[in-house]
Amino acid sequence: MKRISKKRKEILAKHDLDKSYTLAEACNLVKEITTTKFDASVDISVRLGVDPRKANQMVRGTVALPHGTGKDMRVLVLCTPDKEEEAKAAGADHVGLDDFIAKIKGGWTDVDVIITMPSVMGKVGALGRILGPRGLMPNPKTGTVTMDIGKAVQEVKAGKIDFRVDKYGIVHSNIAKVSFESGKIKENVNELISTLIKMKPAAAKGTYIKSVYLSSTMSPSIQIDTKSVVA
């Protein structure tokens, strides 16, 4: 028989893998079953009743989490010289254009978000093969292609995240840190779920929020009773 570690036994004593928990219970439990020595990330997976292969059922957008993700987002702004001071004043970690485009072509992608402006998308578009697979390609729908560079940087730094349903109809997102109070984790989850509900495609039929799971780095997933998040 496969040996169960001491930590695993402790987790299973607190967590019933076959049970659906209320959102409040899950936010408390995820803190209890996290055994990492570092401040683990809390992630959410929401399975939607959509067919992402159809353009009229694609779900993609942004949400400003009330308490942020707890992660210090590294922001690169690709802009013309007249916008550089605005980007720096707003807190961007890297600001420039041609020099960073050259770095990215060389394989550098050590950032979490890239913000740019419409007039330079011709240059940035050439980086699609590198940035696309990493989820870093700027897009007007997520507010990362804009003339209001300062506002965009401030929103990302304050906890604005973007999300997109994958080919299986699931939205995955980092939602908090395990060190957050359970109430703050709950409020972040509610904000994301509320945003997803508002974005329900008209073409989507049947149950929209099919399942919700919460987990932390290296912890088992906790199934959440959908009635507790869509009520």
C-alpha cells in the first residue's frame, strides 16, 4: 500500500475530499490545510457552462480584487518617451520601448504584466509568439493597451487581474495569499464570481457556474458549494 505522510494524514483529518463546503468554510479550511513554510498563493478554479470554441461564448475580462492578490506585480510599460515619466510615477518597474523589445526577442520575460499604448502595438505585435503563450501579450480588452498609462499601472499594482476561460471552460486565477484573513479571501472570491456572472454570454445555456474549487500551493483542492457563491 502507498504510504501516507504525517502531514497528509493531518490534512485528511481536517478535509473531507468528498464534501462540498460553503465559501466561508473553504476560506477557513484552505488556511488550515496549507503546510508550506512560505506564504502560499491561494488559487481558484471556476468551471463555466460555456463552449469556448464558439466566439459568442468566450469569457475574458478583468477584475479589481478588493484586497489584491498579495503578490508584488512586476509591470513593464512599453511606450513612447513622452509617456515614460507618467509610467514611472505610477510605479512601473520597467519602462522603455526598443531596448525592451530587443530583450524580449532575446528571451527575457521576467515580468507579470506588460502595458503598452495603441501607437506602438505594431512593434509589440511582433512579440506575439513569445508573449502569447506566457499570457503577457497586451490586449485592449484587459486594459493593457491604453493611452492612460498611469491609471493602468496603478490598477495592476492595486490588485487588478485579468482572466480568460481555457479550452475546457475553466477560469483559473490567483486570488490571494494564505496569510490573508479568511474574510478577505472570501471577498476576493466573491468579487471574481460576481464579475463572471455579469459576463455570462447570452448564448450560454443551462447551469453557468458549474463548479468552484479553492486550493493553495501544494494543498488539495476544496470543492465549494456553488449555492454559497451565486446566492
